[in-house]
Amino acid sequence: MNDLLGESEVTIVGAGIAGLALAIHLHRRGIICRIYEQAPELRELGVGITILPHAMRELAELGLQDLLLKEGIETADSRFFNRFGQLIYGEPRGLAAGYAHPEVGVRRAKVHSALLAIVRKEIGPEAVVTDRRLVSLEQTSSGTTLSFVTAAGTLAPTVQAQLVIGCDGVNSNVRRQFYPEEKLAFAGINTWRGITRFPAILGGRTYLRIGSIRTGKMVIYPIADDIDGSGLQLINWVAEIQDDEMKMNDWNKAGDPAALMPLFGNWKFDWLDVRSLITNADTILEYPMVDKDPIDLWSFDNLTLAGDAAHPMYPRGSNGAAQALIDARVLAECLREVGTSPEALQRYESQRRPATSAVVRANRAAPPDIINIRVEELTGDRPFSNIDDVISQEELRNLSDSYKIIAGFAKA
């Protein structure tokens, strides 16, 4: 059986942020495309996400900045604390730091649903075909044949594709066709993600990093105001710990607040009761922190990868979505300039693979919370009397700025 929905120049596998953004860019450049997604239906899933200025630049081009500002919370500043609640370093963010675009904390589902709404409005309701899990592909001189199955395990119609873009995430089935022995890289870091209805913390516009992965770390930021008219914010939080002896967490398993108490139960500061934040969570999910080693080749004739399928990276620095959005724009522009051809895919890869590989390595070795790790090392994991006696603010600023340069959002 063959796909009966008509011809498309570009077939996209995966309807996540990368796949949807790519479809919009292609359509606006006059390139016909269709997306195949393995989920039986597209639902609002996930917790919070930070839209950094370079990610907002991409979303603003798609017409979504005002909507996301309305749905989320604009970040005014970022602050780093040790696990004793002492301020290490703070800096303005987004517009307050002089960027052209704001930084916003928002529910990830709001970003996804906004992109999906544009796809369905501008391209049409048949632009996304759901319940299609890729099981194999066969490349020939005339194109690629994609074979899918449904969630029920039945064979779906095959698809004849002129160009294929794998946007199917960290566990990409497209990538697996070319790297069948590749495994996820787990370095002993487990994470728990939660959302809690909670009073505003430090004014309600701050992105917080507390502690370090070596002794317990939390990232906390607001993603919605005045939930249910209660005056409370919706707070997104992530708890992390690195322990080479720990078993790797399951994916999307419901987390148990009690499991976090030995690490974070006594974190009670004048400005935040972490025990209360965790125990009152609406949702807690556990994940392993994983990525994959950068690969030397994304493109195979008339097929390439984008987003997490191309460069799975640690969820540090809020950069995964930003890099996926940049991939989508650059790839669409290469296809417009060169034509829907393997040459366009090679041009895209030459621009994006080196840059994203650098981010993957930085997220492992020198992420934004290197500030917390450095201070913990210098103090022997003890409270300090004055941070300036430990390390200068200039040194801390340089650590922060170094990551921004690698990640592509240093101020011009």
C-alpha cells in the first residue's frame, strides 16, 4: 500500500517542536511537506521550558512571541545559590539584559500546541499524519520508501519520499537506521521534574539554580501566573543528582516525593521551603539525564536529521529547543536556496553540525551550573561568609558568558 494523501517534496518524521517548526518554514517558502508522527494523537504533554532569547527570535519569526509572553512568564533575572541558600551570583536576563527578544518560562505544551495550530491552519488538517511509527526505510536513486506500523501493530501504508527529515527525538527511529548499535549515554545523573502551584519566589520572575549535581541540585522557575485565579504561580522544578552507583531512572515514570527527601528535605531557606515545593507538586516525573555522542554524519543522500534526532543533548541551559528551532530555519532556507536536493542537506549539515556538537560537549563539561560546582569545590561544600572572598563576580560572569557564546546566545 502507498500513501494516498498526495505528493510532498519533503517528508518529516516526528511532530515535535523541530518537525512542526520545519513544516511551517517549508510551507512559507513554497515547499510541500507532510509530517508522520508515531503518537496516536497529539496531546498537551510535558512540563516547563525556558525560551531563551535566541529561541524566542526563532519563534517570533513564526509569529508566536506575543502569544508565548501571554501564556508564560517573562524572566527578569537568573540567580545561582549554594545548597545552603546563599546567593553566589545573579544577572539580568532577556530584555532586562539588553537582548532584542525576551526570555520566557512557559509550559512546553503551549509551545507545541501553538506550532501545531499554525501547521493545521496554514498547511491543512492532513499535514500531520498520526499513529505512524517508522520501522524501516529503503533508499534508492529515485527516493526513499518509508514503512510504518500503527500503535495496534498493524502495517500502515508505505510512503514514497523525495526527501526525508528525521525529527523524531532522542530515541529517533530514523537515526537508528544508520546507527543501529548506538546507545544513549548515561553518566549517572538522574532527574525528577515537577510542577507545583506555589506562591511567587523572589518576586516571581527569577530563574534559580540551587546546589550542584554532586550533592543535589535544583532548577526552579515559574511558567504561569495566577493559576485558577488563586494568585499562585505554576512553578516548574527539576531535581538532579549524580551518583555512579544509582540505577538509571525510568522514562516518564511517576516520581515519589519521598525519594527526594534525603537530598532536599532540609532545604528550607528564608525565601523558599523546598520540601513544601516538592511535596505539594501536582505532577512529578522521573527521567535519566542522557544524551548521545556527536556523530560525524547527519545526512545520507536524500535524508538528514534535525533537532534531538541529530544532536541529543543534556537538558541543561534550556538549549535543546533553541537548537532545534534554529535547525528548522536553517534547513528550510538551504532547501529554498539550493532546491530540494541532497546538496541542500549537505549545506545545512555543514552549518549546524559543528555548532550543535559544541553545545552537546559544553552541556557535559561546562554547563551554566558550572558556577555552582566551582563554588562548591572552592568552599569544600560549606557555607561562606562572603562570596567575594571565595571567587570574584567577574570570574563568575566569565563562566556564565562562556556558555552563552558556545550556545549561541551571547549578546552581540
